[in-house]
Amino acid sequence: MKGSDGSVSRNDDGQLDKIEVPIKKSFFENLPELIKANTAAELLNVSIKTLYDWKYRAREKKIPEQLFVTIRRNLYLRTSILREWISQQNPHLFAEGEKP
């Protein structure tokens, strides 16, 4: 089964194996270079607490340290670094031939 916004594959038993939904480049292009932590949390469907955990344990969790910027005690994330990191972790999310 294949939809216009992604593909679904099933194993030999007919059970769902994986779903691939390409992330459009324009999704990240429409975002500013820096986004607030609460916006990033909503986009990534994680809590703000998780983002702070990633920031303080970036090396341990193999998250790019340059992803995070603190300005006047507020946490921001760089969208270009975020997109690159997501593409490295999930190369199947990007449409074929599309570079992060």
C-alpha cells in the first residue's frame, strides 16, 4: 500500500512493518534559523524537559552541541543543525534525491 504522502510496508504475515513519510525540505525552510525550545518541543513531539536533558547530556546522547543556543537564559535550537541531525538519524524520512 502506498499513499501520496508516504509508503507503508508489511511483513510476510501482513502485519505493519514500517511507515515512511518523507519530510519536505520546505518544512524546515519555513522556520527561522533559531526556534524557541517550546516550539521545538511541539515540532518534535517531546517535552521541554527532554530538550534540556538533550542539551546537558549532548555528548552522552550523541546530539550535536551546536544545536543549542542560550540567549538571556532562554533556550533556542538551530533549525539547520536540527534538520541535519534528524536526517542523519532517519535517512529514510527524506524524499529520494532530496538532501538535508
